[in-house]
Amino acid sequence: MNRRALPLPRWGKAVGVVVVVLVLLFTGLRLLDRLDGVFGTETHDRSGPALLKSVRDLSRYDAASGNFQVVVDLEKDTKYLPDAVRGTRTLYIGAGTVDAYVDLGKVDDGDVRVNGDRTKATLTLPHAQLGKPALDTDRSYAVSKQRGLLDRLGDLFSDNPNDERAVRKLAARHIGEAAKDSDLTGRAERNTTDMLRGLLRSLGFKEVRVAYAA
């Protein structure tokens, strides 16, 4: 005697559908993993470029340094006395360096402009300035010293440090003047421009314009 199979209730059918969907989903995920291993995958960073808020954090940027050598001829005379009696003349070779820098700490918010899609940046910077001349005493020396009789007698009791300071101070001043006559500030601005362009392009900016205020 045959017995007719009882129909499944609705909840049983629903459970069966869910089980089938989960099996298919799990099988599909494993298949995708295998396909990734065959064809390979690539990861692309679609993040936008970073903001320019760190420009001022660079503060003073020492962009160039110049080496200079000057000749100082310092002569001191005494009224009414010949040089053979009282007077000095020192021929001195002064060597030193001067740094040129751009003060990025003075850049205001309006000096840094970025377009809407953050691919183009325009910066307006202050012009480069010269730092204080630094005399290198190891490379500076006196070529000759001419001293009167009274000065030579004075040397027996003192090494005349004031004379050394005077000629060194004058050498440092001439080094500073030589730096002003050179293209050191121009080179500093070109180096600063190259540095900022490289930095901002590494952050994602495609076009970087740098100008210097009048």
C-alpha cells in the first residue's frame, strides 16, 4: 500500500531556499578567489592629493650657500707721525660663507591657492634673503703685517687682539658685500621652487606654480 508524501510547509521551503543561496554564494566567493590567483589583481589608490597646510611648517628654508674669498687691506695712521714710527698696515685674506634662505613661515593663507579638484597649486612666496656672513678663521690668514716702531714695542706687552678683530670684522663685511653682488638669492629662489614642485607633485599635484612677491 503506497503512502503519498506529505507536502512541505511554507517555512520549510523558505529554509531550503536560504540554504541553496548560501551554498551558491560560498561557491561563488571561492571561485572568485581562484580567478584572482589566475588573472591577478591590481590595487589603485584613488585618494586625492594632500592639503598644502604644511608649507609654513617648513619655516626658514636654507636654499643656497655661497663661498667667498676677499682681500682686505687695512691701514691705520697716526697724525703728525710717520708710518715708520706709529702705524699699521695688514694685508688679510678672508674666506667665509653666506647662506641664502626663503622664509616660508611668512606665507599667509591667501598665498597658497588650490583649484577645485586639487590638481593645481599656486604659491606666492617672499623673496630670498641673505644670512649673516660667517668668516672661516681656519681658511683666513694675514699675508703681511707692517708695523711702526711704537707698535712693535707695544707687541712685546700685548698681542693686539683689537687689530685682529678689526680686520676680521672688515673681512666679514666684504664677504657680505660680495654675496649681494652675486646671484646667490636668485639661486636660492630657483632651488626653493624646485623643492616645492617636487614635494607637491609627490603629494599628487600635477601643476605647481611658484611666484615671488615684489
